Amino acid sequence: MEGAKDVEIRWLISKDDGAENFAMRMFELQPGGHTPLHTHPQEHEVFVLEGCGAFVYEGREYPFGPEHVIFVPPNKEHCFKNTGDSLMRMLCIIPTSDG
Amino acid sequence: MEGAKDVEIRWLISKDDGAENFAMRMFELQPGGHTPLHTHPQEHEVFVLEGCGAFVYEGREYPFGPEHVIFVPPNKEHCFKNTGDSLMRMLCIIPTSDG
């Protein structure tokens, strides 16, 4: 992913498994890592498993930690950062239609 | 839910939040608790957060534990049981269209 740093994405459930409507991915961000600042037409649903970070959304930063839930509406600029000193992991679910 | 025992469901992200395509729920099953044995036309995607249990699927039981991922295809009979002696928690994501 262009603009990403120290991020790994693993697809846990996808169309290959017969999931017609949405896919589940695991994001792993190393300390200092971040996803690209970007927008897309589909919503995301995020559940933070471990670590801590910041959700950058329309120019503001919102800190988060384990068990936090984040809904990213369509077409809103955002990124995720690992702001801690350990691995940050989160689930990210997206529609498969245009994901 | 008829046929359920010691299960609590919390809706983490739903249509009320603007989620048009799918919803995220948290299931909490006490020891001995279970969801009803049932089928439905929509798929489920499950991520186990803590505890251990069994996924009953078409007459067989599949044990699971933390970080296990389960895809439930449409129209397949299934239920979830807590087979341990502590709380079992899992995320369950469903399409909103008929969820």
C-alpha cells in the first residue's frame, strides 16, 4: 500500500471462503507504523485487539486502545497509527463489493 | 432468543451508526451457555476474543479458543457453546440487510 509504513494485512475471511457480503482482515502495525491517509467509498468497521494508537479522521487525532470499536464512514479521509511501543493489532471488516 | 442460554448480545456497530452493509455484535456466553441451534439466510463471521467453546455445525462439534476465526455459511444449522469454566466472548458480524 502506497503511503503505508510497517503494516501487515492478513485476510482472515474473504470471498474465497464464500463470504459474499464482507471480508475480515487483521492489521498488524509495528511501533511507528501507519496506514496511508486515504478515502474510499466503502465503510470500515474496526475492533482493536491489542496495543494503542491514534485514529486520524478529518484532521483530528483520536487515541484508542484495546477493545475500542471504530466505525469509518464512506468517503472520509482517515488513517490508523501505532503510537505505542509494542505491536498494535486490529480487525478491519469491509464490504467485498468494492473492497 | 428462544433456545439460548446465558448469552448476552451487545450491538457495537449497527445501522444506527450509519453502517449500511453489516453490523458488529459482541456475544458473551457464560460457562454452560449456548446460542440456539438455528439457521438463517445470511452468513456470519466470528472472531473469538476469549474463553473456549464448541462450534456445532451440521451435527459435528468443532472446539475453538481465543483468536479463532469462524465463517458460518448461509442456511447451515449451527450453534455456539461455551465449554469452558470462564466467560467466552466473540465478535459476530452479520449483513444488515436481513440480520
